[in-house]
Amino acid sequence: MLVVLSVALMVVDSRFDLLKPVRSQMGLVLMESYWITDLPQRTWQGVAGQFGSRTELIAENEKLKTEALLLQGRLQKLAALTEQNVRLRELLNSSALVNEKVEVAELIGVDPNPFTHRILINKGERDGVFLGQPVLDARGLMGQVVELMPYTARVLLLTDTTHSIPVQVNRNGLRAIASGTGNPERLELRHVADTADIKEGDLLVSSGMGQRFPAGYPVATVNEVIHDSGQPFAIVRAIPTAALNRSRYMLLVFSDRRTPEERATEAAIAQEEADRQGAGHGQAPATPAASAAGSAVQPVPGAAPATATPAASPAAVPPAPANTQPRRQ
Amino acid sequence: MASTRSRNGWAIWLSFAIGLLLSVSPMPQFMEVFRPMWLALLLAFWTLAVPGKVGMTTAFLLGLAEDVLYGTLLGQNALILTLITFLVLSLQQRLRMFPMWQQSLVILVIFGIAQLIQLWLSALTGNRLPTLALVWSAVISALLWPWVSFALRGLRRRLHIH
């Protein structure tokens, strides 16, 4: 009887969403056990922190200060680059880059099953986490949220055998799909043509094609490309850039969940507003931008017409293509 | 009588709670394959010792708890634990007479069968790599059986759980 019941439960759970709330409520109580089993280590870290010697703390402080300085320096450069990127995108009439909001989460448990790569984090439904949310660490993408409980969530890592992520080679934009292998240090690119321009050391970034992961985050570096004439495709292996089995703190990305069309329409409406307000001195910003166009537009031919939205006002749109079009030829 | 019964229940459920904790306690990556089936061990002992108190329903509920903890399909571990309890119950009269090493052997067989079904279920739901490494945990559990058994028997004698 109970066997029938459990089989029935399994079928219902795999086919329908009916049991999700039950599971999430049970999880609320049971997930405490991950917290409890983690307690000794937490306590040890707390004690170690208490008794850390003064010199060590000073050294660490120095190191962190240096690091902060370096990062700030890089950030300044980044600000300028972002500005430039936004301006160039405006010129191309493509939709603006979306700024993503992030929130820090902490690892509270690792899935005990050795054949899956899943972790538990200490943020859940009540913190605004949603299914399919991308998770990062300091060095790259880690995975996505697959199960929600009120105060915790389960994250499927990139290297799980059931996980794949659309990526592109940072060097030339070649698109591919990186699948997990069950090995925490390896991803494999599936169905890459033997002649594809991909080589060791290439950085793979998320391409944003699956509409799930935001574009442009580092995913892995290629460490092996095997051309076997007996195989239909090249074998490409890559190492994830994120420290999948070491990171304790990670970032949850809250990106814009609107579709690109909606985003483009809204951006166009906002643009229209801005144009209407700045009609008196509208031509002023166009001149420096136009001069920059000649050098920057070259590598992305064909991008401008595709993203021009019908909602943009006729007064605002024509000047930009008119400026960029002749310079590209 | 009432006080002893409540105290007894407390001890059994405490052991199950500890079992749940042990089944998710962090271990080094390479040792995860060898993680003993703590809940199954505890269930086997308690069904042998006090079959009137701990039975298939207990196993089913604990299995559901384990499913939530592991994030597997709700009912998968419940099925496995129910099956183990059923096998132990049906062999109960003989198992109680056996010397310890024979008990261990029977436990190995029962847990092995359970793990094979687990493997089969996982492959069916497409969640895991189908490897026979899962059976290692059955072996380790069988090796642990004498110790668990002795420890819990001591606890049982001290608390007079009948």
C-alpha cells in the first residue's frame, strides 16, 4: 500500500507542480539540519576569528586595502568604458545594456549525493529569489536556482550532468553550448564543428541566448581541443572560471525579467521623451558621437537595422542610421 | 507506564533525528560515495527491536523527510526505506536468531537490493549517472551494522524500550 502511495507521489511530483508547496513547507523545518551540521565549522571559524592574532589581522587588512585600491582603479576605467559602450549602443540604436542588481547569499549545504552538483544557499522565496535565477561567484557563473523553499534555495551548478548553458567565445563570438560532465573541474562544448575557430585558453562567456542567464558573464576557459578525425565534432573541454566547489559566498543576480521586445519598446519610449525635452539643443550630443562612430561601428555590421524599433519616433530615428550607414561602407 | 512510553518514543525519534543529521553532514567529496545509509540502519535496528512501535509507516515518513532534504522526487527514498523495512520485517524472526556476522550479511543483501532499485529509479527519472558506485554505501552500512546494533542495544537496555 505504502509502496503504491510512494510511486504515486513520485509520479505526481515529477509531472505536476501540485506538491511544490508541501515540499517547500517541509523544507522550512528540515533545512535546519543542514544548518545544524554546519554548526561545528561555523563555530570553529568564529573562534578562530576571535583569537586571530593582531599581526595577522593587520596583514589581512593591508592586503584587503591593496586589493580594494586595485579594484577601484579598475572600476574607474570601467565607468568610462560603460559610458562609451552606452554611447556606442545609442549610435547603433540597439537596446541599452541592462544594469543587474545582485544580492549576496551564503552557502549552507552541499547535496550529499555524490552524483549531483547541487548546493543550498541561505536565501529563499521570502528574499525574492525566483526559479531559474542565475548565481555567480566572484570569478564567474556558478549555476541557477532550481528549487525554492521559504528561506533557502537549491542551486544546480554548471557542472551537473543535467545542466547546459549557452556560451560564446569571448574572442570571436562563436556560439556553443557548454554541458556539465559531473566533474567539478570540467565542462564540455557539444557539437562544435571540427573547423570552428576555438583554441586553448579561449574565454567562454554566457551568450544570453537561452533567456535565462544574463549575457557577458565569464563561464569557463577552454583547456583542451581535440580534433579526432573519427568523430563528427571536435571535443572541446573547458574549466569553469567560478570556484564551484570552493566558494562560500555567492551573488544572486536580479536581472530585468522583461522580454527584449518590451525592453526595446520601453527604451524607445524613454528616448522619445528625452528627445522631446531636449528638442532645443538636440543636435549637440550627436556631433561627437558621430565622429566616434567611424572607428567603432566596424566590428558589428548588420547590428543596427535589426534592433531599430518601430515604436521609436520618426523624428528621433532617421538621423542615427543616416550617420552610421554611410560610414560603414 | 505512560511516562516510560513517552520517554521511549523520545529516544527512538531522537535517534532518527540524529540519523537525518548524519545523512546530510558534510563530508569530503571523495568520501561521499561511501556515506552509510544511516536512516536505513536505524530503521532496521528499531524494526527488529520494537516491531510494534516502528514499522513501515515510520519508514515512509522518514523517507519523505529524506526526499525533501536531498531534493529527490518526493517518494523515492520513501519507497526505498519502506522496502527495506518490509524485507527486515519479513525476515525478522530469523534475523534475531542469527549471529552478528550473518546479520551483517543479510543487511548487506537487503541494502544492496534497495540501492539497486534506487539506481534504477534515478536512471528512470534521468537525474544521475547510472554507476554501480551506489552499492558501496550498502557495503559500508553492512560493515557498520554490528557497531550501530551494539550501541543502540545498550541504549535500549538502559531506557527499557519494549
